[in-house]
Amino acid sequence: MPNNKGVGFVDYVLWGQDGKPLAVVEAKRTTTDPKVGQQQAKLYADCLGLMHGQRPLIFYTNGYSTWLWDDLAYPPRKVSGFYKRDELERLINRRGSLKELRTDDINEEIAGRYYQKRAIVSIGEFSLASDVSHF
């Protein structure tokens, strides 16, 4: 939890029909940059993930600017609002179907030119070098 005593209260938890957390929401004052709450929201997601066996997505907002972060697969991105339950469930279910870029063969019917192949290979090498396996 976010404080030294191990006590903390998440602002909001969005729950799935199966009783598992789909997302946590860290809400800051309108005068505060929502990114201030990013680490705090991550800590709540850590705890809920351990408690329920499913890592929730992370929202942090100040009411004017809202960010969504699936820290298992993607960097944070600005969104225009909160997702519905079925959209959140779809994002979490998608985690299991992500493929590593470097394991797929290049379909030459789609990208058969030498410069296309070189670009695809370089992206795969980047993901390997930076330990980023999904885009």
C-alpha cells in the first residue's frame, strides 16, 4: 500500500462480473497533474493483483485529463474517458493473446520488398534489445 504503515485506500476499483478487479482509478484534484498519481495507482494495482490473481488496468485522472496504463503490455496513454466493463474485460483478456514481434515470420505477400523486411527485422531487434516484447 502507498504509505509506510501498509494502509491505503484506492479511490475507485472497477470490478468484473467474476469479482476480479478490472481497473483502479486514482483521482487527483483538478489543479494537480494526474501523473502525480501514477505510482500510487501502480501500488494499488500491485496489491489488488496479489489479492485477486488478476492485475487490473490503471487509470489516473484529475477530472480534466485521464490516462490509461496497462503496465503489463503498454505504456500509459491519454484517453477521453473511462472504459465500460466489457471493454476493460476485453483489454485484460487480450493480454494472453499478445505475441512477441521477433517470433513471427514476415509475410512476403504483404511486406516483400527488401526495405520493408529490413524495417520489420529492425523493430524485432529493438524489442529484443530493449526487453520490450509487445507493442
